[in-house]
Amino acid sequence: MPEIAFHTDAAEDMRAAAASYEGRERGLGDRFLDEVEEGLQRIQQFPQLWPIYEGAYRRYLLQRFPYGLI
């Protein structure tokens, strides 16, 4: 399976988004992180399935949150 790595800025954005969602509603930050984890697992299982975003990069869009994993 391909290794998944987060850019430092992306990891910070993910933590900030989770904290923001948690501030809106208790448990929402955890649901956001759970969906990110689900997306990462799907990407590892099917790395070529997602549409090309730019150059050689592909993008997986989260279902319930306005974020994508590149």
C-alpha cells in the first residue's frame, strides 16, 4: 500500500478544522477526523480511483465536510 504523508501545513489545517468543528458542536471535530481517516483508508485501498486534481496529484473529496485530501 502506498504511504500517506501529510504536509506540515496540511496537518495544521486539519487540526484547526477539527477544533473549529468541535467548537460548533460537541463531537463534530471527532466526526471530521473520522471521515478524514476513512478517506485515507480508501485512498490506500484504491490509489488510482480518485480524479486527477493537478499534475500527478489526485483528490478525494470528503462526503460530509468541505475538504479534500490531495
